[in-house]
Amino acid sequence: MSVEEASEVAEMTATDVSASAGKSSASEHGAAEYNAADPAKPEPGGRSGRGPGARRPGRPLRRSHPYYVGFVGGLGLILAYYLAQALVSLTSVLVLIVIALFLAVGLNPFVERLTARGLQRRWAVLIVAGTCLLLFAGFVTAIAQPLAEQTTSLIASLPQHLEQLGRNATVRRFDAKYNIVGRLQSLLAQADTAKMIAGGILGFGEFLISSVFKAFTVLVMTIYFLGSLPTIKQSTYQLIPASRRARVGELADGVLERVGGYVSGAVTVAALAGLASYLMLAVLNVPYMLPLALLIALTDFVPLVGATIGALIVTLVVLFDSPVKAVVAGIFFIVYQQFENFVIYPRVMARSVDVPPMIAVIAALIGAALLGVIGALLAIPLSAGLAYIVREVLLPRQDRS
């Protein structure tokens, strides 16, 4: 290499070194300006103005972490508690809605018969509801005066009947041994007893007012449910997948048919029991036959024990009039209950409610334990619907497997 070529290489090397030095200084100057503008932002190359790792995000909280599980579980328990409290406070309203729905399902067959003849549903609902109201109003008008008179007479004559009963030799022996009359007199003479009676009268007034309000509420909701029952069913069926909608609709119609049949059948059985009791009391010439027959009809709605309780109360009232009549009434109720259980009830309920007796007893006991008398009334039609689903769905599936 000549001297001139060596000098050119040296000049080129110096030029490259100075250029690289200029770029380095410019880069450092730009980084300084970047950090001065926003110290929180990291420098080019991954470094931060606050030191290494200052803006690095923390580790996410695992869902299996004990603190996370405890916090979410605690919120769930609090929410479940308040929902349970709200449901308990709404129990009475829900019971009224269920009763109205059952009554609407029970009256729906009459509406369907009218619509099958070409009548529009709204007019059919109006005719059925109006007929029921007119029958109820006529029934109340026909029995209101004699019922009030006989009930007042019965209450007014209780002291006299008790005095006559106290003259009985057997009763006098028990009174001499246990001092029943003296204890009753001392109990009635106490001030606390008077307060309790006064409170019971006020409580009965409140109960009467609330019962009238609940009856009116059930009446309005029954008419509403009866008018919009097809719409309610179609809206409910829309929630079912289209592939199963027809089968679910068929099963639901079968359940509703059995529930409606039970309601109409229970009314028929209770009406026959009240009519038979009225005829028996009329033959015995009992002075309070009308309220006693109505008591038998009302208690006959209660499964299992309702008819027996009504028969015991009526027999005890007839005992005040005549022991012989009371014996005759007791024998009549025993015979009629057997006739009702083995002849009337199976024939009335055969087409609508096909429930084995043991299942009906268990369902009524469970319903009574959960909701009292209302639960016992609703348990049997619900068990009939459940038995229908088991017979139509579960048993065929088991036979095919």
C-alpha cells in the first residue's frame, strides 16, 4: 500500500468514528429529553426513569386464593339471606297468586266449552265469571238472613244448653271430682281473661277485614288469569327450545287438565257433603241446620282430617239439643264418610286425578307441614300433575332403556 492510500483509509476511519460518536450523543440527548418530559415512562431500551421494574404490573389474584374465595362467598351468603327474607315476606302474596291460578285453571274447562262453540274467549270469560258471581251473590242473599238469625240464636242459647248439660248426672260427677264449673267461673272472672276476650274480638275484626280484602284480591286475579291463560301458556312455552316445545306443551296441558279437574271435583264433593248433612239435620229437626251444613261443606275441602273435624263439631252442637240426635248424627257422619271415600270421591276424581291413596296422604301431610291448610289443599293436585309426568315421561324412558 502506498502512502497516499494509507492516508485516505485513515481519514475515512476518523470520519466514521466521529459520525458514530455524534449519533451516540444525539441518542443520549434525546433520551434525556424523553425522560425529562415524562419521568414515569421507560427509556428506549427498556429502562425506566424510576429505576428498573418500577412500572411492572403485579401478579393477578388467583380465583382459588383464600381471600378471593372468602370475599365472594361472603357476598353470596349475604345476598342469599336477603333473598330468603324477601321470599318469606312475600309468602302470603305468593299463596294468593297460586290460589287464584288454581281457581282459574279449575274454571278454564267451562270457558273452553264456550269457545269451542264459536264464542270469543273474552265473552266466555265474562259469562263464566259473571255466572259464578251471580250464583255466589244469590247463595249469600238466600242464606244471609237465616244464617245470621240461626248463628245468633246458637250463640245466645249456649249458656242455657251448658246449664242443661250441667244437670246431667255424669257431668255432675265429673264436676264434683274436677271442679270444672268453678275453674271456668274463676277463669272468666279474671281481668286478664276479659282483656284476652277483647283482644280476640279485635283480632277477629282484623281477620274479617283482611279475609274480605284477600277474597277480593283472589277474585280479581282469578278473572285476570282466566282471561289471559292461553297467552300465559304460550309465553311460557316460548322459553322452551323449539325441538321440545310441542312435547312440553302436551305435558303441561295434561297437568293443567288434572289440576282443573281436581278443583271442580273438590267443589262437587263438598257440595254433596253439605247437601246430605242439611237433609240429615232437617230430618232430625235440628234448629241450626243451615250454618252446620255450611260448616260441613267448608271443612270437607280440607283433605284427610277436614270432614272428621267438621263432623265432630256438628255432633257436639247437636248434643246440646238432644243426646239421641247427637248419636244419630254421629252414626250418619261415619256412614257417609265411608260412602264418600269409597264411592263418591273415586267416581268424581277418576277422570281427572289419578293418584294412589298413599301418595295423596303423603302429599297432603307434606303440604300441611309447609303451608298449613292451603298447602294440604294444593298438595293433591300437584301430586296428580307430578304422577302424570312420571307416567308419561319417566316410565316410558325406563321401559326403553
